[in-house]
Amino acid sequence: MIKFAAAGIAAASLVALSAGAASAASLGGDAFAGNCHAYILPYSDMYAYGHVDGPANECKVDLWQVNTQTGGRTHTGWGGGANTWPEYHNDGVHKLYVEVLDINTNQVGWGPLVF
């Protein structure tokens, strides 16, 4: 019984490490839905893009840009792969957040606003 418990703890540690490593360079904005995890990655000093981890063909990500002065919003649309197109941010006016969709469970999640 102790062998199985130790193996389970070791496996859980590997999963936690791999999930953390995937988003190590992330700007934050983590969003979760079903088996999917989306977050924002830097593209350049002024641009960032949405990225999603999860089973292939199950997870979609959409990156939203918010103008904090006007309240206007734009978005990239659901990414065809693991990444979206980059959006402008980091100017004190625009913030970004991701929306994630698990198409198998039909669950949707949103991350917090980030610069």
C-alpha cells in the first residue's frame, strides 16, 4: 500500500511540475475549463498572445483586448491551434484576458485582466 501511495505522490508531482513549466514565461491571466488551461504569453514588449494547453482538438482559446478608457473590446476569435494572434497591450490603456473552451465538455472559463 505504501508503494502505491508513493507512486501516486510522485506522479502527481510530475504533473504539477509539467503544468508549471508550461506557463513559466506566462504574463498570467490563467483560465481553466474542463481539461483545458489557457494563459497569456509575451510576443514582444507591446504585444501578447493567448495560449492553451490540453488535449489536441479539444481546447480552444480566444484572446480579448479591453480599452480601459473607452470600454471597447476586440478579440482574436477562437484559435485554430494552441495560439491566438497577438494583441496590443502594455501601454497603460489596454488590458488582455483569455477565454478558454473545452469543446468536449462545453465548459468555458475566463481569466482575469492583465497588462
